[in-house]
Amino acid sequence: MRTEQRKWTEHDGWLPGLTSKIGTAAQLVLIFGSRKLFKGGKFLSDVRKIYPQAYLLGCSTAGEILKTEVSDNTIVTTAIQFEHSLVKTIKVNLDAVGGNSFEAGAFLGKSLDKDGLVHVLTISDGIRINGSDLVRGLMAYLPKEVNITGGLAGDGSNFEETLVLHNESAPEKGIVTVLGLYGHRLKVGYGSFGGWDPFGPERLVTRSSSNVLYELDGRSALELYKEYLADQASGLPATALFFPLNVRNGQNGTPLVRTILSIDEKEQSMTFAGDIPIRSYARLMKANTNRLIDGAASAANMSLETIGNASPDLAILISCVGRKLVLRQRVEEEIEAVSHVLGKNTALTGFYSYGELCPSLKGGVCELHNQTMTITTLLEK
């Protein structure tokens, strides 16, 4: 596998320039950038000119990752030339399935070629989607041995509109896309870890519907949330990124972190990126910066274990916007922690997201996460 990476800004253009060593041999270009620049689409003609045979896949973000640098208001590209592997992509517009996230996943799972499939990378609209339902729809039609990783597009801390890029089309809202990875010589690893600390009492979810939460312990969930946020409540939903929910389904369920996408004052409800099951238990969480950075290293170690502890060629990092807002000037430390674990020869790319898709454990099934660092590692042997 060979990779080639670039960054584009309105001020400096492409760095480095547009000369390519892999050019027509590139099968895939991953592209991540700010919503403003994505919407303008000025960069697309350049990318297509350099890599005319490649699939183009990417999304708007809450921050772009390239090597060990985190930037805003940029476009970052990673072109990939596989030696022994193939890629195929499919997209669906949520409007075509009535906005139903499960049906979107089911359509993609049914449509993707299964012959030789080893892994699926998913990039989705970050606001209109129920990530839990999307994963369930995908898994219903994929072989059990094929796992899923990926993430939900971002829009800084604005939560207004997210865009997904799929091949020849201009970036669009409401798009869900999957990338199928094929070939027995391709090894794919994955890892996901948080690092948040729970606080306050654990509360029973007494009223919810899918990913909409109404009541905790019989009280308005939004009212309770505002009590905890105090002066920061006026900044909802963005300020909720500092205080996600730890959700545990049943006495022995695996805890998952959930972040708010929107609030409804009239209904006194909060909409999350994934399910908040009724009769589950929810508890607020807060950040510890050192534990967040350590969590990124733990995700990297898990991703190494799933490919036999060999140094990967490429790592796709999808970290949550909430982590970026909390870490602030220390945000690159979590990327550096990943690089230290994976090794200096591993190319790093990725983005800050509104949700991450990954199994919680090696050999487990994919789940939606919030506030984690999620890593997909690729290695050709």
C-alpha cells in the first residue's frame, strides 16, 4: 500500500503541490474538510485531475486530522494505492428511504458486493441519522464475519448541516455512504476508547423513543440536564458536549456514551446520535484531559491487537468533537499518543465527528459511540 497526503487552504492552496507519484494508480482518496470549504467544492476538480481513477470519499468535519496535526478550515486528502486489494462504494440519500436510518443501512448492506468483502467503512450525515439504527440495518445484511467502522460527519460546534462526499457527486447533506474493502491480503484493525469520568447519580430512563430522551426518574430529562449545566445551559446543544451521558442497558449491559444533537423546548426532549433505550440507566460524565489522551492510546493499542500487532500502513482516526472542545490546545496530544503507539511509518488521517462507529471489543459487533477516539488500521501483507 502506498499513500500520498495533502492539505488545502484558501490562503495557501495545496501543500505540497499537485505533483503525484501514484496518480492514476490511486484507487481511493479520503477527503475531510470544513463545511464551508466542502460546500464550495473548489478543491474537487484538482483532486479529480490528479487521481482520475480513484473513488472520492469524505465528509465535513469538526476538525481535520493529517499526520499528527489537527486543523480547522482546511481540506485534507489521503490518496491510497492498494497493491493487492480492491474497494467499492455505494451511497444512499436519507430522503430516498423516508429518513429511516435502519432502512438506509439495510439498503447499503443489501447492495454492497459480498464476494471477498473483509471490512466496511461507513461515513454518514451527522445530524439526520440515528447511528444505532444505521448499524443495525447494515449488520442485518452483511456477513457476520465482516465488521463495520466509521463515523458521522461534523459541522464544528454549529450542529446546523453536515455534508458527505461520494465519488463524482458534489458534497450533499442527508447522504450515507459505505466503502467495501476486499482482498485476503488486507488486514483491518479497529479500536475505540473514551476516557470520560462518570459523576452524579445513575438515573433510570423512564420515557424515551429511539434516540429521543424525555424523562429520567420520571422528571424532564432536559430540565435535569439544564440543572447540571447551570450557566452553560443557554449554549445547548453545543455545551452538552462537555457533559455526555453514559448509558447502560440493563444491569450487565456494556456502557455506551451518548451526545446530544438537538433539543426541543416544547417537548422538553433531547435528541441523541444513538438510541437511549427505555429502562436503561443514564449517568452524566465529565472530562479528565489526561484520561482522554490515555484513552486515545488505548484505542490505538486495541487496533494493533486486531491486526496481530504489526505496524499498519494507514490509520483512519475518527474522534468526537466533544473531545476536541475539551482538550483545546492539547488536542494534538491525543493524535501524538496514537502515532506513538502505531509507529512513525503509519500514515494518519481522519476527522472530528458527531459520532463514531466501531465494535467495543475485539471480535464484538459494531456499535455507535460518542466521545471516543475510534481508529481503523489498514495493512496489506
